[in-house]
Amino acid sequence: MERVIREGYLYKESAIAKLKLSKRRWFVFYTIGDAAFLRYYEKKPKNPDDQPLAIIPLSGTINVFQFNHEDDIHTLLLLGTNVQIDLRASSKTEADNWASDFRRIFDRQRAESSECGGGYQDLTYQSEVAACEPPAKSCNSSAMSCCASTIVKNGSINHAITGLPPNLQPPEFCSSEPPIAVTGFRQISRIRQPLLDAKPTPRLIISPSSSSASCRQQQNLSKPECNGNRASKDDTAMGPVFGAMLLLQQQILNPGGVLIHGAAADFRSSVAFADVDNRVWVAGWKTKCTRLHGLFHIGDQVMMLNDFPITTAHEVYKALESIELSGFTTISACGLRIRRLPLAKALGVRRSTSGQSVGLRMEDGKNRVASVVPDGLAARTGLTLLADPFRLYSSNMRQSMHRFMNTYGGQQPWCITEINGYSLNMFNKHGEAAVLLNAYGMEMTLVLQPADFICLLKKQLKTFRNYATYIPR
């Protein structure tokens, strides 16, 4: 029996906030038995038979965050293992009422779950109603249908899973939220901030052909801490490959971003910070500096340095130089606050037979995806056939992307930047991605980003002296 908890108009934040107008939708928060759902319409339905734009199941552990900004913007963020929804209310009272109802139902679900054994009782995705809007902006219908057979109970996962769905659209960066601390393999002697007591997860993980208990014990994953709390036990139950990808997705969806501790000299001399569209991005790093291993991903956005906002790459290098000079003979440590891969889709696929195609056709010798096979493994996890274009402010960059816009009609092809945690060479033309996609292993993780964005990063990286040394190898 359906029981409506609350309904009313809310603004649904777009995938790329501040670049698109928020859409006002009629939301209905309701429960059926012990399960909670959220559906929304283009406008208030007049008839009970009116079909919603989307139905989002709210299962698992979901946290409710509320932000009240000075410019009378009241934001609600529902963040969970399988869902991330960014909503905006027109008044503080309305936001408080919605947040109160969300927390009341979610707290009741957590209490019932703990009484039944303390684990996730059911994380089964439900199919969405055919929507007028792209389903990726709320919950991807393909991703949910592919995981319909995945039920996580008491820390174990059904091995019939066909893949790990792509991450949802990340929330806007919020400096007041706690970041996830990330450190390299070699720690710096003088860092005042608390560091992880465990070794970080290796970037390159070769998938085992079988998920035996002995293999899992030999390849235990370390989990990053966030505000003193470790990641859930369900990560390791997925195995090392999917577990590492789940940790990456948690970093992508964390509103507070990621805090990277390191030496200012290493960041200044061995990391390529590039200006793309009035924002600072990580375009590469020198792999000979082993202290940087596992810290960065191509496409990370730099937000703050030692709690000071950053707007240009020149500011980053000047600040790092000042920190380095202030250290004299000691190692000068600093903290970089970044948004982890805000434009990327991180996902995992599981082959049913050895050598099975992942469903991606690559352009000749390049890392760019020519086409996504509609019924392939990647598409079944929820990967869209094309990517949303990188939104540009400046007109000169928009002209440089004119060829992409004409070829693909506004949307962009995907470009693979990582396979199983291994960063690919953006300039490679010898089929590196195709070779790794056909490599041994039943499980494989991928990180894909819009091709126009990668093209801009390559263009900026070429302006560095000896830019080839910044290409991860």
C-alpha cells in the first residue's frame, strides 16, 4: 500500500550546476511497505494515471545533507551507496520539512536493518519509468536494470553481478564538508594532519580469474578514512577490483572532495596543473616521483591549497614555491583539496567467459571510444552511448571544439583514461586501450571522460616544457 510522506515543488539541480538552469519539478516522497521511493513529474499531476518522469528507489544507507547559503539558496543532498540526488527548496522552512521527513524514514530503515542483522538487507535497483529527461541525471535505468540481480546481504555479494554501475553526477564542492584523506606510499615526516595508518590501494590491480577466499585474503583493500570513519565492509566483499572502484566512486561523490597530503616540492616540480576554462585541472604527473603514486587521476579539479581557494595554475605554482622556500632544510608539507574526477564515469564490468568483449569499439589506435555496443557489458552497467559535452565559458575554447560539436551533434564520444587503475597515455596512437581491454581478467574497471575535455587537457599539457615527462607510464 502506497503511503505518501510529502509532496511538493522542488528544484532539481542539473548535472553541471551553475551552467544550466535548475528545473522545477513536482516531487512525491512515498513508501510501499518498508521501501522508500521518490518520484517526480514535470508539473503537479492532475490525474492518478499521469506517468512520472522518473521513479528513484531510496534503498540502502542514505544520508541527508542540508546547506543554507547566504543568497537564500537552500539545498538538500541525498547521498547513499546507490543514489545521489541534489534538490533545492524555495525557502528554509520548506527545506527543513523535507529534510525532517527524509531523515525520519531513513532512520527507521536503518533501525530495522540493524535489527535484522546489521547489514544491507536489499540494495536491489528498480527500473525507471521511461522518462522525458535523460535518466542519467537522476538514476540511470540501464544501470538499475543490470543490477537487478545484485542483492547485498550481511557483507556478501551475489556473484551473478554483471558489473558495477557508473557513478552518479557528483555534488557541488563544499569546503565545509569533511574531505577524504589520501596519501602516497611514502609518507612525509612532518605532516601535522592525521594520516592513514594503512597502505593505500594499488592503482593497477590485475583481476583474478576466480574470486576464492584465499585470493581475497592476499589482496585485501585498504580503505581511506573520512572524518575518522572507515569505509563499509561491503567494499572488500566485492573483491579487489570492484572494491577499488567503489572507493574511487566514494571519492567522486564526496561533497568535501579529497585532501592530498604531500611535499610542496613534489607537487611543484612533478605535477602538471593546467588551466582549462578558468579552472585548474590535473593534466599529468612524473611517474619517476614515486611519492605521487596513487594520489592523482587525470581530470582531477584543484579547488584549494592549504585551505586557500585556487583559481589559476599560476597561483598554484607560486604558492607551492613559497611553501617550499619557507621550509628551509626541512620538507615542507602541504595539502591539496581537489574534486575527484568531476566529469568522469567510473564503472566496472564482469565477463561471463574469458575473452568476452566489454562492448566498446575504439577508434584506430586511440583511446577514444568510437561506439558503445548497445547490448554490450559496458552499456548494460548503465554507460550512456555518448557523453555530455564539457561546458565552456570562454568563446575561444568553444571555437576550438567546433569540430567535435559538428561531428557528434552536441554530445561527445567517451575517452578512456584509466583501465583497472592504470592511467592511459592521452597521446597514445598505438592501440594501448584496445590491448588492455582485451587483456586477461574476468573483472575490469574503467574511467571514461568526455573527449572534448581530454582534447583541451592535451592542448594545455603540450605547453609544458618536456611535456612528455608528465605523461603517466
